[in-house]
Amino acid sequence: MYTDKVMDHFTNPRNVGELDNANGIGEVGNAKCGDIMRIYLDVQDNIIKDIKFKTFGCGAAIATSSMVTEMVKGKSIDEALKITNKAVAEALGGLPPAKMHCSNLAADALHKAIEDYKNNNS
Amino acid sequence: MRRVYMDHSATTPVRPEVAQVVTKYFTETFGNASSVHAFGREARKGVETAREQIANLIKAKPEEIFFTSGGTEADNMAIIGTALANKDKGKHIITTQIEHHAVLDTCKYLEKQGFEVTYLPVDAEAMLDMETLKKAIRKDTILITIMHVNNEVGTILPIKEIGAIAKENNILFHVDAVQSFGKLPIDVNQMNIDMLSASGHKIYAPKGIGCLFLRKGTKLSPIMFGGAQERKRRPGTENVPGIVGFGLAAELAGKEMEEENKRLTKLRDKLIDGILEKIPESQLNGHRTQRLPGNVNVSLRYIEGESLLLMLDLKGIAASSGSACTSGSLDPSHVLMAMGICHEIAHGSLRLTLGKINTEEDIDYVLEVLPEIVEKLREMSPLYNSIKLERREECSKCTLTK
């Protein structure tokens, strides 16, 4: 049901954890629907120097979280803001249709973290 | 890699003795049981022997057994058939909130047709209170339909007491026994059961075969039309290989029940105790003792069921979960919800159901692998922080109350 790429990111998730020096944190989802994604950013000069995630959720939730961190690490926050949930799913070779809406929220979490960073630094 | 199948409540492998006789009825004794010729008569003989084998297991008469395509069809036949046959007497049906969807969705269908259904609540262990049942009975109650064993958490419901209450009030009593048939002793007379649904593939027979026990003299409107098979109650050419296999599997299950239950209970308790001991913040779902011998259902906090199943699968362990992702809806298992378990904990539920092929080594393997997987997933979870020992209590925000 999942692509090899999803399974790869699920079994070997990239950038799991928290950042003590995070200057932007974003969270989406809730325990009721079974998905919570939390993204920690370390932004320096508009560049995402470091990024970590913690996710409570299904295989797709964990894989999309891992994927989005890989996609934006080292990128500018403007580039990161352009990344959509759909692009994350595509980068993983697609997700089962049932997962497209409930577990594909990693880009939303990322955008929230960037928003948080902007609020902290305005 | 070691492969451990612990999903026997989903389905079981066909046992070799059964597969052998089924194959014989596919290739040699292949006649239509309704045919006059020798081929037909031989097939008929197989069907009637199976009917006796099944009747014996639940102390019924052979003519009270009607073969169906499985448990779901038997549930539909019993509930819709009773409702239609008794609609002049009343329109009220009593069931529970923890039934299988084969019963729940059938009841919901009948509600749309003008019937009224009471869905009885259960307690935190999925146990039903008899006073609650008695209070729900109305003058126009025509049917009580309650499962024997819950398919998710394994709680054994007090069928004998429910049967006595049904009889006292002159109400028909249907039991969905899909998870108990061939696993627990059933006596349809002692338990005052009027109808009972059973399925073959839960007891090492093929998929696609089940039966309805219908007490002699019980009125039931047919829901299928088109032939005289099964005395017009279930028309359509009989699934002779399935029926014969189901009959043999039932007989063998009866013979082995006592010994197998002792073995499974021991394995089950070792697994439950091991999980609760090795994994912090884990809990057992369902009743501790009034529990199907092979059922283990635990909630492992701060993690989600589907990712847990994927991780277990990568280690060769087959299990199931009541999380939303695996239930095919946005909400976790309706059974866990009815027990008052909050969403976050229900999403982290894990069901391991043991059977014939499981050994003590399998239990040891799961107890070795599961704690590592849980730890790995918890490390990823924003609800859990092992270093700071901070816990987010999403449950406190949960709007559900027991």
C-alpha cells in the first residue's frame, strides 16, 4: 500500500528530534484524529540551517514529516514556503488516496513553524 | 526472518485435515447437492453430515442449522428476517454499542426502515450490565441481538443471563457467535438462544462459509429468493466443499476445545503480563478474566497503531489495531470508544490474537521485539519526551466521558 520511498522514510526517518535552539516551532493535527506533527526550525539569515520533527501518527504521517525536513534543509524560508503538501506526497512517489488528506500535513507544520519564526523576529 | 501470525480473530489458516476433505469435494465429490444422481447424492451426504457436526457443537438439532456465506450474511438474515417477520408485533430491537458492523450496520438499515434500535452502553471492560438491559426492554421489543465475544477486546458477554432475560420477556434472542463458535462451550438450549451466527474461517475452515442456527418454530422472513435450498431460507446452490470443511473443523474444534483453551490461556496471560511489565504506560483493553483465551488487546500510549503494525510487520509479526488508520474511518475503533477510552489511547491500540500455530517461542519473540519498536516510535512522538519525562496529556482535553 505504501511506496518503497515512503517505507524508507518511515523506517529510517531523517531529522527526528527536537532543537534546543529552535527559533520557530510549528504544530498541526490533534490526538483525536491520530496525527500530530511538530516541526522545529533553526533559521539563520533567512536560511533553514537545521530542522527536526516529532510526529505521532501513521506511516504516512511519519514519512511525510521526514521528507519535508529533507526537502527544505539548507533552503531559504521563501523557498520553503513554496512547498506544498502535494509536493511532499509526490516526492515520496505518492500516498494511498485515503492518506492524502488525513496524514499529509507536513508542509502545513513547516509553514506554521516559519510563521512562528517570523513572529518571533518581527 | 521469523514469521509470527497473531491475527487469528481476523482469519485462520485452513487446517490440513480440512483442506484435504475440501479438496476432495472440489474435485471428486463435486455434484450439486440438489441433483438426483449419485454425484448429487454423495454431495448431499457430505452436507448433511456437516449439518450434524455443527449442530452437535452447540447442542442444536441438525434441521436448525442453515448454511450461509459467512457470519455477516447470518447476522443479516437473523436480524432483518426477525424484524420483517415480527413487524406487526413490534418495532423495537436491542443491541450493544460494541457489536461487529455486520450487526450495527444492519440495525442502522432497519432504523431507516422505521424500526427503533437501542444500542446498550458497556463499561470500561466492555462488559454489559444486566440491569441496563432489563431497563431497555419495552413492550414492543421483538429482538435482542448481542455478541458472545467481542472481536476486538475479547470480552465474553454473559450470554446465558441475557438469554434468561430474553426468555422471561418473551423476546427473540440472536447471538453473533463468530468469535466464540468452536472456541467456547455453547449450549443453545441452556443459554436460551433462538438464533446464532457462526463463521468457518475463524475456526480453521475456508472463507466464504458460515451458518445460522435458527430454533425450530422461530419465525424468520427470508431475505434472499430463488430456490428451495436450505429449506428456502437460504436459496442458492450450496457451497458443498466449504460446508463439508466447516463441519469437520467444527467437530475438531469441539474435541480440542478444552485442551487448546488451556494452552492459549497460558500463552495469552504470558503475553499480557509480559507487555504490561516490559512497556511502561501500557494498559490492557477488555476484561482481564472474562476474556477469549487467545485475545490480547493493549494500548501503548503516545504512539499510533498503524505505524506500530508496519514496524511489527517488518519484524515478521502480523497483528491488528483499532486506530483510525486501520479502521478505515477518521475515528478509532467504536468498541474502544464505547468503553470510554479516549482517542489518543485508542489510536495506540494493538490486538494480538493467538491460535493453533502459535508457540511459546512466538510469545517470547513478540516480547523481545515489541518493547524496542514502542520505544523507537515514542522517541518520534511529540506526546512523549523520555529525557525530560514530560508527558502531554491529550486525554484531559478529550470531550469523551465514560
